[in-house]
Amino acid sequence: MSDGIRVASLDDIPEGEGIAIDKAITGTDDNIALLRDTDDTVWALDDTCTHEDASLADGWVEDGFVECPLHSSKFCLKNGEVQGLPATKNACPHRVEVRDGEVYLFPRETP
Amino acid sequence: MTRRVVIVGGGVAGVSAAGALRAGGFDGDVTLVDAGDFPYDRPPLSKEFLAGTKDIKQIALQAPEWYDDQNVRLVNRSVAAALRTGEGKVELADGTLLPADRVVLATGGGAARPPIPGIGSHRVHVLRTADDADRLRCELTPGASVLVVGAGLIGAEVASTAVLLGCEVTLVDPLATPLAAALGPELADWLHGLHGRNRVTTAQASVESFADRADGIEVRLAGAAAPQVFDTVVLGVGMVPHTKLAELAGLEVNRGIVVDTGQVTSNPAVLAVGDPARTRHDGELLPRTEHWEAAQHDGARAAATILGTPAPAGTAPWFWTDRYGRHLEAVGHMDQAAQTVLRGSLDDPAFALFGLRDGHVVAAAAVDDSTAVRAARRMIDRRVPVDADRLADPAVNLRALLRG
């Protein structure tokens, strides 16, 4: 696992958006959202919002945060820390590496 | 100097004020007085909590450990009886005195009960608290006939949940198209039509009287030929702000506790936030904003005032409603729009409606397309000029439009 799982090309993720990687690929309990920030960095969080059943990959990604598409709770892209209600629990972060335009995911590793 | 803050009321406004005080570095005492066992979130009361798919612990506004982590003293199962502002104390109903340099009133509101004959019947329910929802849920059994009075947000969501639980639902409202001012007539009509498309009988009517009968409650609707009998009635006809504490303390109250743009009442030691607060801006009294996020922002502004830090940046008002599996969000002021632009088709959600004025977005509302509303909010807040034709074209990326 040390090389990570190649899960997408950078071009697959539009800037300011996300894509969900199925848990069958990541081997985690939840799908993982790959989120491309407006500075072109890529981050990964558990996909399901910690508040209700919404996919963070469908959220709004901007300036270091993703905003849940359902009730606008914001999470820090780097560490998953929740920024405001209605969610109260942090999202679980995962480590990501971008090499030669390919995105590698390291599930459960701290970013 | 403020060392001790007492927040009266544990809704989203009060809890947000406590959280924002700590986030802003306040290291004095923060005490939160709440009537329930712990502060819980209200939007689920008409949805998952009413349906029984979430219990009270699952709708807690904060995890139990949050209060210790944040050093917020929760005084639960308590209500404030009086503000003794001259003595710097808040008196609770049991006589306890809490020292307070500043008080934040987050007292919320109660359900309006208009003076309709028979409205005191035990079959007439309202929905403001978890206890209200628990009582109502017992009546929403399969096959029960339920009359919902008022097709605003709470009434409409209760109708949706009652259908989900197998009830026969009738929904009445004196307006032909509820929420038309907030959403524009076109979208409001579509949204109200969802009721009929989900087996709810709707009527434009007001209630003239209720009368208890052995087998139900007899309801006389204005203009109806004959009265109808229902098992249960739910009123969703508005909110009455809880202003009694403010009135007793001699604060300025005018259909709401009057505050300045920093949430300060007519007494500098007392602030007010959330549903009962009414802002005076440039000498003009604004309408109360009875929405979840507005309450959260009030709490953050009150904390900034207490901390003496700049108020958080303002943003266009936003709300959501969930019904019949559809998620609607709205942002801005649709009644200020000179022109509306539809992105997508009302026949095929998801879609979004944008309100424009002078080449700028002033409002948007969308069904199952929150990205459009997120984009619109930024277009409004940043005053981004937009082209109506490009906005209407689903092939044009809204993030790209936002970048100009």
C-alpha cells in the first residue's frame, strides 16, 4: 500500500469540485471524496457528511474548505475539522498524492 | 469588561453564540440556560424526528462532551424568570441567581394560535419543540385523517412527513401560492403543487371554527358547504417571539426584541439573537428573520460584539426546506428581482431559478441543485455581473461564471 491506490487523473476532478471514490476501491467503511481546491491542491475526506446522508464530493470546494451540499456545514480540507453547525463531528481525512497528473490515495493515512 | 456571559435559550442562536465566544478566544464564564435536557436542532422536528427515524440524541446541536470541551456551563431543564440587569444577574424560575456581566437572549418563539373558536382542543397540535413533535407523532398513524393549517415551511414539511407515515392529509392555506414572495410565483406554484402530486388534498381556505366531537374534530373552513371531521389538526401559521423577559426588563420591544446591527438591545448589557430579535438598521426596523442560518449568524455577531472584534462579513439570507424527497434551497431576496431566469426545466428537477436586477443576481432558488445556490450566493455577495443567457444554459459551468 505504500505507493497508494491510483484512483483518478487530476483532470477528472474539476477545480472547486469533487468526485467520490467507491469504498470497494478504497477498502474503507465509507466512500472517499477527492476534492480539488481552488489552488489546485487535492484532498480526501470520508464522503458522507457527518450530519446527514449527503455526499461531500457534490459539495462546494473553495479556499481550503468543502461545503456540504445539503445544509452547508463546512469542513477543513486538510484535516476534516468541522467549521460550523449543523454538523458537529469532524470528517475523517485521508492522504493524497498527485504524481505526474495522477491522483494516488492512501486510505486511513494521516495527510 | 465582560467576564461572565449568560445565554438564555439553547436553540441554534444561543449555542452558536456560545461556540463563537470560545472560537473568538473568550476565556470568561459562559453559561447556557436551556429548557430541555440538552440543546437540540429544530429543523428535524418536522422531518426525521417527527417521522421517528431520528431520536432526540441524534438531533443534539452539539455532542455531550462539547460543553466540557468548550467550558460552556449548561444549565438544563431551566428557564429564566427575570433579568436583574441592575444587579448583573439572571434569575431562574427556581430562584437561582446567575451572575452576568452580559446576557444574550436567545429565547426563540412559540407557535401562533390565532383566536379561532375551539382552537384549544387537544386534537389541535403545534410544532415548535421536541415534546410537540412527540405528541404529534403519536397521532400520525396509518390512515389517520390529518388537517394541516398553513402551507409555509413547517406546515408543508409536516404534510410531507404525515404522507410518509401513511396519513390522509389535507392542507389549507389562505394564500393560493404560499412562499410566492420568497421564491417567485413560478417556483412557489411548482413547490405547492408537490402536495397534490403526493396525494395531499390542498385548498385555499382559512379555518372558521373547530369543535370537538367524540370521533374527531369538526372543522369549518371558510367558503366550504359543510364542516369536515379530522382525527388531528396541525397548525403551522407562524411564530410568536418570546419577548416577555425583555419586556419585564424594560427593553425596547416592537413585535420582537429591538437590537442594533451588533445584536445589542436598548440595554447595552443585554443582547438578543435568533427568532425574537428584530434589527434596527439606519433607523429602520427590519422584519424578523426566522431562519436557521440567520439565527446562527446572529449568535456569531453577538459574540463578536461581546469580544469587541469585527462582525463576521454579511451574506445573503439562505434557507432550505425538504419535502417529498425534494431538497429546496433559496438565497437572497427574490422579491427584489426585476427578471427571473430558469436553468433547467420545472418538469424535470434538478433546476434552479435566478432572480436578476441590473445585470446582477439578487436571489436564487433551486430544487435538488444546491451547487446553483452556492454559486448564486457568491454572485450576490461579491456583486459579480452575470449574463442572463449564460446563467440559463445548463451547459455553462456556474463556477466559471462566478470567476467572470
